Amino acid sequence: MAELYISTDIETDGPIPGKHSMLSLGSAAFTPNSDIISTFTCNLKRLPSATPHPVTMEWWDNYPDAWLATRSNLIEPVDGITNYFNWLSGLPGRLVFVGYPAAFDFMFVYWYLINFVGKSPFAHSALDIKSYAMATFKTEYRKSSKVNIEKYLKISTNHTHLALEDAIQQGKLFCSLLKYNEYQSPEN
């Protein structure tokens, strides 16, 4: 059974789950050959006991269209995350969570999965695109920004702060890194 790379992006109203809410979730399932086999997205209602973080909300003021997009077609978190878990469970392959930055996105996704479903198909692991790029290009972590990755690979992506669009763009970036590594492999 081959690995499937689940490129995931989220939007939130604060820096940590539970105290703050995940507003939007988008994932795209990529094969190692860069094919998208399925996507998932949902916008979630805020957690009843959570409060927006003032710095995050100030940041959202710069992206009013993206903010409005996160607040349309809202569903209860339990329903959205259950649907997400069921979508993940129906995918063929061994699932690998992929994010940029994985530490942030995975933290929210994992918290929501454990809180609302009781388990995570990703276990405790997530692959960070920036760390992978650092190793690929043998450079410093801080020099492994999306802008620099795009320069190295001679590609361009567009970050919109719309979860599914960003998940797809990040997945394409990651698959480009996979192809670059394959091309650089001593066997080729």
C-alpha cells in the first residue's frame, strides 16, 4: 500500500487549539506522482468556550475576503471533524500528514480529531515541508521559506489564506520537492 500525502492547511482565530478555534480546514490527498486523488474542506463554527486572540484578529483585518470565506457554510466542529475523519478513512493508502508549517496545522488538526473523534489516522506524526526543504537543499531552516523553495525549484505558488487552495498549493510544492529529490538521487 503506497503512501498518500495529505497536504493540509487550516485557518484559525488564535495560536493554540481549545483556547482558540479552527475556522477552516482544507486537505488534498496527493500520490507520490503529484496526482490529487481527493480533496476535503469545511468551515467550522467556533468552539463555545474559545475566544479569538486579538493579535490573530488584527492579522485577519488584512485579509477580509479570506475571513469572510471562513465564516460561510459553517458546520459544528464535531460534524466537520467526523466528516474529515471519515474522508481520511476512505482514502486508499498509508496517510502522511503534510503541512507548512506542520507544527501549527497538525497541532490543531490532531487536537480536533482527538477531541471530537477520539483518534487520529495520522498517529502522532506530521511531515513539515520547510524541514524537508532544509534537508533537500542543505540550507538553514530560516532560509527554507516558501519563497526560497520556489526559487530553488523554479515554480510559483499562490497563498490565498483559503484553506483548500493553500493545501493544494502546498501539496504541489511538496511533490515538486519529492521529484527534485528523485531526480537528484544517485540512481538517476
